[in-house]
Amino acid sequence: MSESTAQSETKHGCGACGCSGTGPAFTDLLRGMMPPGPAIEHFDQARISFLKGLRALLDARIEDLSHRERKGTRINIE
């Protein structure tokens, strides 16, 4: 490794980013706050169910708008 590369490398190995180790420390903090595996799976399934519910609402609204009677009178122009 060249001397300039060694000087630009921070002690945590992310390069000359200027974070002084804050980035990796923050990442470790977030990983420590994650719930255990079964809870993550439960939240993923709940998110999927919520999105499916939204899809059902949107589909119903689209269906309703597609089959509405048009208002007004049709006039033929010669």
C-alpha cells in the first residue's frame, strides 16, 4: 500500500470519508436495535398483508370508476 493511501485510510477502513468511525458505529447501533428473526418475519408478513389490503381497496375503486354511467346527453353533429 502506498504512503498516500495509508494516510487516507481511516482507522475503521472506510477510506478518507471524514466520519471518524461514526458511520460504522451507527451501523452497529442500528443492527443492535433490530428485533430477533421471528419478529422480523412477522413484521414482513404484516407489511405484505397491509399492502395486499391497499391493493384490494385500489382494485375496488378502479372497478367502481370503470363501470360508472356517463352523465350527459350525446349529441350527433352533422
